[in-house]
Amino acid sequence: MPNIITSAEVKAWCRIDDDADDAVLDLLIETAQEQAAAYTNTVLDAATCPSGIKQAVAVFVADLYANREGQMVGTQTFYRLLNQHRLTVL
């Protein structure tokens, strides 16, 4: 799945100025996108992805990056941003 946000966008959101953690950020972007796609029951496409989903992914990546011990604090924001895009599976 192609990334819906770039590592440059994530670095701007997280205020990261160097390239030392680029590989980590790429992995976190993939992880956040997988979570967003699973939660919304949608296939994410960079060309048509709503800004709310992109923002949710950025928030999730920032949270994973800052809280590597697993003590996430941005989970509520992530799901709140995704709720309006969630498709119900019957």
C-alpha cells in the first residue's frame, strides 16, 4: 500500500529536523496506515484519502515515535479523527 502521507509531512508534524530516523518513520507510517485502514474498513489511496484520515495517521505516527515504550497518549485523537470515515461491515 503506498503511503498516504510522506515522511517529510510526518517530520514536519513531529518537528524532526534530521534524517536519522527516516527508516523508523517509514515503518511507523505503514503501521499507522494499516491501523487506519483496518479501523475504517477502507482501502486507503493517497490520491483520494480524506484529510482527516491523513491527520489521524500523522497523529498516530507522532504518538508511536514519541512513546516507543508503548504508553500511547494520542489513541483517542486517532479514533476520533477516523470515526466519521468508518464503514460498517454487515
